[in-house]
Amino acid sequence: MNKNSSNIMALAPNTSNKRETVCIFGTGDFGRALGHKMIQSGYPVVYGSRSTQISNLIPKDAEVLSHAEAAQKAAIIIIAIQRQHYNFLVPLAEILHGKVLVDISNNLKLNQYPESNAEYLAQLLPGSRVVKAFNTVSAWALQSGTLDASRQVFVCGDDVEAKQMVMNIVRALGLTPLDKGSLLAAQEIENYPLQLFPMWKFPIFLSLGLTTFFFFYCLALDVIYTYIYEKNNFSFFIAITIPNRVCPVMALILLALVYLPGVFAAIIQLYRGTKYRRFPDWLDKWMLCRKQLGLIALAFASLHVVFTLVTPLRAFVSWRISKGIISQALNNKTEPLNNTNAWISDCYLALGILGFFLFVLLGITSLPSVSNNVNWREFRFVQSKLGYLALIFCTAHTLVYGGKWFLNPSAYKWYLPNIYMLSLVIPCAVLVVKFVLIFPCVDKPLTQIRQGWERNPKHSE
Amino acid sequence: MNKNSSNIMALAPNTSNKRETVCIFGTGDFGRALGHKMIQSGYPVVYGSRSTQISNLIPKDAEVLSHAEAAQKAAIIIIAIQRQHYNFLVPLAEILHGKVLVDISNNLKLNQYPESNAEYLAQLLPGSRVVKAFNTVSAWALQSGTLDASRQVFVCGDDVEAKQMVMNIVRALGLTPLDKGSLLAAQEIENYPLQLFPMWKFPIFLSLGLTTFFFFYCLALDVIYTYIYEKNNFSFFIAITIPNRVCPVMALILLALVYLPGVFAAIIQLYRGTKYRRFPDWLDKWMLCRKQLGLIALAFASLHVVFTLVTPLRAFVSWRISKGIISQALNNKTEPLNNTNAWISDCYLALGILGFFLFVLLGITSLPSVSNNVNWREFRFVQSKLGYLALIFCTAHTLVYGGKWFLNPSAYKWYLPNIYMLSLVIPCAVLVVKFVLIFPCVDKPLTQIRQGWERNPKHSE
Amino acid sequence: MNKNSSNIMALAPNTSNKRETVCIFGTGDFGRALGHKMIQSGYPVVYGSRSTQISNLIPKDAEVLSHAEAAQKAAIIIIAIQRQHYNFLVPLAEILHGKVLVDISNNLKLNQYPESNAEYLAQLLPGSRVVKAFNTVSAWALQSGTLDASRQVFVCGDDVEAKQMVMNIVRALGLTPLDKGSLLAAQEIENYPLQLFPMWKFPIFLSLGLTTFFFFYCLALDVIYTYIYEKNNFSFFIAITIPNRVCPVMALILLALVYLPGVFAAIIQLYRGTKYRRFPDWLDKWMLCRKQLGLIALAFASLHVVFTLVTPLRAFVSWRISKGIISQALNNKTEPLNNTNAWISDCYLALGILGFFLFVLLGITSLPSVSNNVNWREFRFVQSKLGYLALIFCTAHTLVYGGKWFLNPSAYKWYLPNIYMLSLVIPCAVLVVKFVLIFPCVDKPLTQIRQGWERNPKHSE
């Protein structure tokens, strides 16, 4: 490029085949696991330790020196000690000046300290170049050599060159570095491995609660009622029949709950006349877990499909069918084809199939690798247009299934409605309100508001 | 870039916890949404505006100044104004010298201007460092805080450091920056959000056209013919029976259309004796939408599978089966097992299952995250070898299904063939030609040509 | 990071719209394909060749010069010649000084040479800046314009600026560059395109072997035995019945084999009292292919599900059912509902459905894009907890299916057990040992060991 380019070559100094020495402070579990892995990958490793005696615990090819001696041997120092002991590094500040310090620490709780460990380290040693890395990898996975979990290592730091050096090590260990920007991102990176599906908690508890309620509701109506009033023991309904009633109900309700917050948001915006005020907190949270609600709904819908498809294989169903056929045969008559029944049965199945098909399509587009490949116009087209179509099909599927039973008093055992009737309340409400929102007289001001227009600019925050 | 760049090379200057001030030119919808989001993420925001009066429209924590004053307060200036007003920035050139200008504009049409907006801005202000970013994010998504669409922000620019600064902001807003290289990529990035599934258009219209044709073809043969000549009202066939005839036909034809262009390409290359001449345009376009054709074929195949599996649940089918059984019972005889029928029925089903299984495998490997993890040898192995196997299985499935009906004149209502016969034309043609192409006497020259050999070097372009 | 960094800022010099000239050494297939593609993307291309006569082979818009002349015209030189001819570049060392040399070569075998081709080139020309790139792209894909395979181009090199320049070209050609770090990664990148599913080989051969064995085992017991002793020709069982016995057996055994190495590892660690010693090689390899084993198990399970669901559509099954019904009708009696049978049949189906559901969930989380979005706590929760739950459900499914037959001597044709009994051996063993490992008296020391505690520190490596 130009004559100066030779200087740039300092950037990746390992032009020779030899890897640079790496220093590790601390001989705890993670320090040892990382050392093992680095030695395997061809890095000379030197440990910095208070006592140089415990050499039998650490990898045998590694050297053990005092902290000061070890630090002088390497340009990169991995700080495998806990945050509360960071203070002891302060006297070493001069030796550590200009060195790359890799903070790999994790906390026990989310946001345990006001600033992240890496930022705290950078404050203690302002002359060093701190990089956050490796905290998202488990020592066990590193040690066992079977990195079955994610191979991504989040890296952040204010010094681009230092970050490059650490990322080269990450790559050499067979992992994938992911640059998360400046050291400000350390807090987020330190919180990352502490989470266990944070966005899934509310949707899962909601589903479990509703499922339990509907299960016992069905148990009462289908098994206990039948046992008391008709003296039939249908206890085996617990295995398939009742799950196959609860699953579609859950799928339909959860799918409607995906679209309900959008309807609320539209109403709130219309009422306020502006989009520049934040929604209430509950609505914000609800909108953020719509994807999770939708995926759980899809899981219930899939179970419903499989439970339905195995119907002909069930001993009970075979028995019921053959009983029907034998009674016709014994009565010497064949029933003619009931055209209305054929229509209802086929419509009901076809609507369900189409609804489920669109549902699966929505699920596929929510896979991260697929949604990253579509722009937001495409994403909204799929998730909004196709999503409503799926909701319409599924609601119609349930309505046709119910058919004429709605007005039939025998469908109301103990004066309670069947659960598929309960399941229709929210979807129908969502569809009716959405239908109103589509009318030009409502849609036009809403569109204007969403494009930034405000009814009463004075009231905006 | 220039001598001033060394100052900027403090590359990530926000070592202190305080974020750097960001200036936004323009108080339109996107400018305000971005400002809101930045203030939420801890950035001090200052707006540059012609009139500093309209402060009630913009976020209340933001300052509003004249353009010149605002620009002096920040190193990064977001240009949230439309391209046609870029001219007014020229008088500010001196103040903007060395500053990072973030072009976030979009156009209304693909390739509306000869050069991209970002390149135009860079030409107007040669002393500034222009970065293209944020145009792929929707204001609505930013504002509502629910970034349900893709979180990817494409960033491009000629100045690496300026790009880093913008990418740090992108990360701080909770989005994922994706470096697209130099400012030359701006055109592509500006076109990106204007597209609505560009590669899917032709395959979808083709499928819709063919589906409509086959639907009415079936309607005529199965419902109208039966109504006229056999006085049976099978109108409910519209719901399941006819879709379940159209779907497999569409799946098979579209799958064959995936492999047809490859066969054409081979023939053209053999004829020309070189691979160094471009294919005709129609063939190029066809080859580019093979993946989409295949995925639509998979959708039809999946629908066919579900439509088939619900067969035993249909009222019409139950009625037909019980009618058959009752008539046997009334005639006091049981038919023996027909071994040929059992073979045909099981083969037909097994071939279909295997074909569908391979089809789904092809679909899974075409997921972006899966295909990125295989090299091209592996990809071609799956898509070519397994793909042809799937085509063979599916064609055989249809052939066995047809069975002996091909020669049966009663299968030709109104002298028209059943649609599954029509569906076999293209697949059989593809398989026969492919079979010929595998012969060593054809395969050898073709392989040579594809490795760069040319029959008549003179004629190459 | 230091005063030289300002020089680096020349980094993206193509501020003007004109692309920089690229030189290609070598007019072989890949050189020509790459040249074509670059000219299409707007790059002036100049070829360096021994003879400047063969101009009709190369793209017509390209210039052909001697090596020395061509090299002087460009900052980037693509070395499209084979490794054994690299020597001839040595005399050009002075001209190539400071130039970016792009090594695109591949080898014919894995690890053919002690050092990678790119490192060899860097050793020959220490003054040049070598970048490895493009070797993972196929010439055919480049030429045909239909990059149906992965668009990822792995790039590595010691010079950051040179790498940036090459990555800009990669992006301009419509491909996605992926920075793999320093030139040390070249070996890995050169091996990459030579692989054909390396991790899949053992699992696939194991599955093929076991499948063949079980197929003939079933053939003997179900078809040949029946033919010899019961004079029934059930040869059509080959199409569906036998596959549907082999598939679930394979799925269960392979799923158990996924969890068996983890159990072995725990026992070995307990016995050794440390986790800091490597597992035996066979165990390491086994653990590395667990994901592949699991996915093949899922494929077998999916086939089993579809094979089972088509049961009611089979001619043989219809015949058997109608025979049963007719014989009841002719005997003028209807069997009452057998409540135990109803329970067993429904339990068996419900357990299978739940097991398969969890299995599919495991499959989805093993998609790269999904597993990249979970941290290792989440990943282990899903793969370990849900995985064992799936194994428990599937084993219970098989046990309930077997039911009372285990003690029935007629189930042992030729004194051989039915294959579903064979399939239960490994899963039951895994579950029993895992159950023992959960006991606190065993689990506590194991957890300690996995956190780094050692029983006999002296014995550690």
C-alpha cells in the first residue's frame, strides 16, 4: 500500500510459526482448563502464582513463576482470579503497563456490582489494555475437549489491537470470537452466562398455569361427569383424549395472545394521538415475549396435530368404529352419505391443515438464521399478514368443529361450556377489533401517527 | 485517510463510562426515533435544526441548536434529512471537516439515483468521513422498543475508524452491526429495505398459476364430470380431495423444475464445448431461483403428506369404508388378502415416505445456518445426489400410485388424462436426460469442459 | 495503538468510485473464473503469464502481460498457480515487495505438506503480505454465477490492512468474507474444502451396519419364519412393516448411545478422582460425534412416526380390520370395550408422542443458529435434562408397547427375542447407571471433581 505499511505488521506479530507465550494469573479450575487447552493449541503457557509449589495441579508443560516474573514473560496476561482479589494487582501496575489483560471472570448474580469486573480492572490499572473474553465458555467444556455448547466467545475492549490479539487466541483454540465493541459491553457479557431463558419465563409459567386449569376442567367434564352420570369409566381419556383437547385450546389462546398486545398498542396510540410516548410497562414486556408465546403456541399446535393423527391407531377408536359398523350390519341397513357432514368434516380438517401450515411457516421464519436474511418489510409481511391469516384459519377451524353444538344444551355439562368455546373468546375479540382497525376511518389516522404525526404536539413528552 | 485521522485514532475514546454526544440533523420521524433510542442508551443527543422552536416534538432530554452549533458539539453527526436537501450541508463543510457523517437515508425506488445517497454525500463533503448505517432498521421498530424484525444493521464506509465508532453505537442500541466494506456497498444497502422477497416472485407466481390451472382441471374431472354423468354431488371434494391431488402434482413438477435448468446447462455446455460463455439470461435467472422453487415444492409436499394422513378422519372415508365392510358382511363373505394390492399399496407409501424424508433433508440443509456450516463439496453432495434421489423416489411413488390405470380407458374422463399423469412428464424427462448425461461417453467431455477445457478456444468470448 | 497507527488509516483507499486494478498470476481454470467474476464486478484485471499469446482463453476485457509487468500494475496479486511452481516467484521478490499476495491454492489431500501453502508462500517471499482466501469457493460456482453453495470465503493473514483489502474484494464479488485470524489458520482453511462430512462418517457407518443387521433379523423372524411355519406369504412386509420395526429400534439405540459416553466419562472421573486427565481416545471421539448420532436417531424416529401414521392407509391393515369386524358381525356379537387395552394403547401412543416431541426440540436446538443464541447453561439444560427426559419417554414407550409379551414364549420365534427387546438393553442400562449417578453420595464427589477438586493431586499429569 505505502511505505508505512511495514509498521502495521506489528499488529499480528506471530508471522513466525511460533505462538506467543501467554501468562495466566491464578491456578483455579478455569485457569488450569484454559492453560491445558492453550498448551494443546501450541501456546507456551506460564502461570503466575503466589506459591510456585503447587505445580502438580497445573498442566505439566507449563512454567510456574511469581506473578511479577510471569507477567514479564508475556504480552497477554489472563486474569483467572476473582474480582475481590483484583486489588493485589495494583502493586504490579508498572509491570502490567501496556500489557493486554484478559478479564475472564463471572459473577454469581446479575448486575452484582455497579460496574462490570472488566471495567473495574481497567480502573485499577489504567495503563493496561483490558479485554473481556472467555467468560461465556465453561471450564468443563474447555477441559473435556467436547465443546458441545456454543463455540462463540464474546470479546470486548477499548483497544482494537489488544482485542485482535485475544481474538487470534480464541480462534486458535477452535472457538469463534464475536466482537461486541468497547469495554462498555462487558456488563452485558458478564450477565450473559447467568441467564436461563430469561424471555421464556413468563410465557412458560403462563402456559403451565393455563394447561393445568384446562386439564382439570376437561377431567371434570369428560371423565368425572361421565363416570357419575353415565357410569362409564373413561379414565384412559387422560392419556390422549384430554391432552388433545387441551393442546388446541392452548395453541389458539396463545396465538391470540401474540396479536392482542399489537391491538392494544394501536388503541393506545389512537387514544393518545402520538407514538412518541412509551407504552405502559406491562404492554412493553408483553410485546417483547410475543415470539416466545408464538413458539409455545406452535408446540401445542404440533402436539395437537400428532395426537389427532394417531386417532385411528387407538384401541378405543377402533372399538367405537367397529361397534358402529356392526350395529349397522346387524340392523341390515347402510346409512347414506350425509353430504353436510362430509362438508363440515372436510372443511374442519382443511382449515386446520392450512392454519397449521401457516403456523409452521411463521415458526421457520422466526429461526434466527432465517430472520437475519429478510429485511423488516419482509419480516413484518410474514409475521403480520401471514400471522393474522393463521389466526383466522385456526379460529375458523375451531368454529366449524364446534358447528351446531353451540346452541345444543347437552353440550353444557354442569352448565359449563366445553373448553373449545372458552378458547374462542380471545381470538374472536382480537379478530373483531383488528377488523375495526382496518377500516379506513380508523386506519388512516393510525398510519399518520405511526409515521410521526401528532394530534396534540403539546402533550408529547 | 488524512492527517487529522491520527487524532481520531484514540479509536474507542469512551473509556470513561460516559457516552459521547451524538448530533442528529433533522427532526423528522426517524431522527426523533433514533434520538429517543440513543437517549435511552445513555447518549447525550443534540439536534441540529433550522428552527430551534419545535422542541416539543423531539425527546425532552435532547438539546436543539442550529446546525452549525450542534455539529460542533459532536464527533458523529447523523444526517436524518432527505437526499434532495443534502445541498444545504455544503456551506457547513468546514465545520463538518473530519466529522463522521452517518447517512441513514432510503429511497423510494430501487436504484433511484445513479450513485447511492451516501456516495453523493461523500462527494458533496469530501473532508468528512461518511458512513452508511441504520437505513435497514424501521423507525417504528426503534420507537416501540420491540425490535421484532432483524436486528442486523448494515454498515459501510471508507474510513475504518469512523465505521468502528458507528458500529459501537449500533451495538450500544442493542443491534448487531454487520460490516459490508467500503462505501461502494452503499447502493446495495440502500436497495436492501426496498425489496419484498425479490427471488420469490417468479416461483410464487408460477406456483399460483399452475395451482389454479390444476385445481380447475380437477374440479372439472372429479366434481363436475361426476355430477353430470354419475349424478353424485361430491362438491365437498373441494376441501380436501382436490387439494390433495393438486399438492403432490405441484410438488413433483416444481421439484423437477429445480433440476431441469442444470440439465439444460449441461447440454448447452456440451454443445458449445466451453464453460466460459454466459448462459442465456432466462437460464441464469432460472438457476438463481432454484432454491425458492425447491422450498415451494417442499411446502406442497408437506401439505400433501398432512392431507393424506388425515384421510381416515374424514366422514366421507369412514362412510365409504363402513359401506364396503357392511356389504361384505351382508353378503356373508370375507375377501382374502390380495397380495399384489398389499405390495402396491405398501410400496407406494414407502416410496412416498422416503422421497418426502429426503425432501425435508434438502430443506433443512438449505437453512442459511446449516448451509454456512458445510463446504461446497458437501453442499453439492446433498443438493445434487440426495436431490436426484428424492426426485427418483417421488417419481416412482407417482408411477406406482398410477399403477395399471395408465392403460385403463376409464381413467380418461372426457378423453383427458388424470393430473398425476400430466405431473410425470417433466420429472421423467429430467431423469431420462440425466441418465444419458451420466454415461461415460457424455460425462467425460462434460467434466473436462467444467474443469476449464475448451473444444474450440477460438470461439470463446 | 501507538504512534504508527495513523499510517494504518490508509486502510480503505478506494474512496473514489473506481475499483483498483487486480493482477492474477496464472491462466488456469480458477484464475480465469475469478478474472471473469472480477471484471463483471468492475475491477480492471491484468493477467501475468509466461506467454502473452493465449489471450483467447482469458476474459476479453483483461490485459495479459509478463509476470513482472503485471505485478507492477496492481497492489493485489492473486496467485492462481500450483504450490510446486511457487519457486518461480522468488526472482520477482523485489517487485512483489509490499504487495498483497492472495494464495488461493488447494491441495489434493489433507495435510499434504508440513506447512500450509500460504505459509510456504510467505516464507518464500518474506517482503510480501500474504493473505489466504477464495480456496473454499468452487470455480464452477464462480463461473456459472450461481453460487448455490455457501457464500462464505474464509480469509486469513498476518497483515490486517492486506486482509481488509482482500475482504473488500470478496464483498464486491457478492460473497461473505469471514476473518479467520492470522496466517496460522491457513492450514485449517486449506483442509476445509477437502472434507466430506468428517464427523458424520462413523455415525453413518454404524447406523448402516446396525440397520442392515436388524433388517435381516426382522426379515428372518417376520417373513421367513411365517412363511415356513404358518405358510403365509407376507413378503410385502419388506416395504413398510419391517422398516417400521427397524426405525424405532435404531432411534432408541442411537439415542442411548448419545448419553452412554457421558455416563462412561462420569465413571472414569469418579474412579480417577480428577478431571484433569484426558479420556481414552475412543471416548473422546465418541463424545465428539454425539450430535451426529442424535441427529441420525432423530431421522430414524421421524421415519418411524410417518411409517406409523400411514398404517390406516395400508391395504393390508384395511383388510385385517374389515376381516375382524366382519367375523364379529357374522358371529352376531360385539366385543365390549377392553379398558386395559384402551389404557395400554393410549399410554403407548402418548409416551411416543411426548418422546418424539422432545426429540424434535433437541433437534431444533442443535441447529447452529439456535445453539449460537443460547448460553452454555441453557444449552446443557436442554441437551441434558430434556435429552434424558426424551430417552425416558422413548424407553417407556417401547416397554409399554412390549407390555406382557416379554414373558410370553410365543414371542420368541426360533428362541430369538423380538428386536424391540434387543433395543431396550442399552437404553435401560444407561438409565439405570444415570439413576445411580444422581444419588447424592455419588453426585457430590462427582460435582466436586468437575469443579476442579482432585482426590490424589500427586497423580495428575
